Amino acid sequence: MKRNAVLIGSFVILALVIAVGSILWLSGNDLFSEQKKARVYYQGNVSGLSVGAPVTFRGVTVGQVTDIGIQMEPGSLKTTVPVSLKLQPSVLHFANEPAGKTLDVHELVQRGLRARLASQSIVTGQKAIDLDLLPDTPAVLLGGPGVPEIPATPERFGALIDQVAELPLRDSVTDIRAAVQELHATIVSVQHAVDSAQQTLAAGSKELALTATESRRTLTAATEAIRQVQGQSAATLQAMTRLADASRETVSAAQPELQRAIVGTRQAAESARLTMDRLADITAPDASLRTELEATVADLSQAARSFRSVSELLEERPNAIVFGKGRP
């Protein structure tokens, strides 16, 4: 029994030692060091900021929020939200300064120290206070003497958030929902059109396949016909070549006779021309031969008339050639 109690007591003491050691290890030397207090006054909404929220300087934790209150003026009912901070001087200090020198918040404020709300998480909406040196930002002090005051600056996206808050989000959501529904209907109709197009393409592919088969058959038949025509054309060309060669040989063989015939024809033409010239000379009006021919023709005509008279007389009187013309 006593042994179990000793074991339990030892376990409890060990657990306390571990807890105290963890606290001391996590807190470091700041547990027993002096901490500086400061205050920030906000005139707007600080939703998302809670006690225990971290205070950072350019991302480095230098303290935490210890208290959040509300101050209201009796006459104007103007409201401010004072936020109390606890800063760790060991984290924020000037370089090359003695280790025992305390943090002077007033000096830092004069040199541009400002505080603004910063979002820790967009999902949860939790916020923290971020400190930074902004010497070009005017310092607006709202508190009185006592605890050092750090001037507040608006959030980086505060104006944007306020503008978004003023937007008609419900109407916008309704319009977006209607647009999404129309888009869905359009997508469905496009899908139907795509399906119809695919069916048409499938049917067209079958028709094209059949057409390609028929075209292939026609091309094959045409190729065969062209091959036959080429063969026949080759044979015809060979026959025409042989005929041309035979004609050339025939012409070559008959060329001497043709030349002689041409020479004879030429000579006959020349003789005919000379005859015609002579005939023209004979038949000329002033030609002596023509006169003689005309006299001869006249004599022949007279002789013919005399012969006709004698013949007529002999027909009438056959004995006239014996007894003469005067006797009956």
C-alpha cells in the first residue's frame, strides 16, 4: 500500500516537473522578463479579432492581444474599440543597443510604427494585428495619456471588402445561378447536337465507305479499260508506222517515174502552149493565113453549092450528065 502511494506521488511530482519545464521552455526567458504594454484604437469593425490573437511584426510574433473593449462618447455616441497589446522587448529591439535597454514605443511611433488588422485565415475569418514601420502614413492618436498608443491604419483589403459587402450579392448569386442553368441547357443542347452529328457522321462514314468501294471498283475497271486502250493504241500506232514506212518506200520507188511523168507533162504543156500561140497567130484578124483560110472556106462553100446543084439536077434528070443540062 505504501509502495503504491510512493509510486503515485513520484508520478505526480514528475508530471508537475515536466509541465513546469515545458512552460518554461515554451515561454523562454520572457516568463520572468518585463513586457511592454501598448494600445491600439480602431474606429471600424474588428470582427475576427479575439483575445490571445498574435501580434506580429512583418510575420514575426512579438506579442499578443490581452484585451478588447468598447468606448463610446456620451454626446455624439462615437464609438472606438481599444485593443490592449502585450509586447516582448526581447524580440523587438534596435541593433547595437545594450541588452538591458527597454523598448520605447513612443520613439517607434514617432519613427513610423503602425498597427493594422491582418487576416490569419480566409476560411475561419480570424484576424491578428500586424505591426510595421510606415513613416509616410499619418499618425492619428485617439487615446489619452498613460499606456503608449500605436496608431492604427486601415486594412490592405478593407476598402475592397467594404465594396464587396455593399454589392447585391443575392441578386448576383441569382443571376449567376440563372446563367449556370442556361449554360447547362446550352451544354445539353450542344451534347444533343454532337450526338446527332456523330450519328450523321457514322451514317456518312458508311455511305462514304460504300462510295469508296464503288469508286475503287470503277477505278479498277477504268484502269483495265485504259490498259486495253493503251494496248490497242500501241497496235494501231505500230500499224500506222508500218503503213507510213510502206508509203515512204512506195513513194521512194515511184519517185523516178513520177519525175519523168512530171517532165513529160511539163513538155506537153509547153507544146500545147506553143500550139495555142500559133493558133492565136493564125486566127488573128490581120493574119495572111487567116485570109487564105477564109478564101479557101469561101471556095469550098461555092464548090459545095455547085455540087449540091449538080446533085439536084442528077436527081431530077439522071441523063443530064450525058445529054447536058439544056436537053430534057
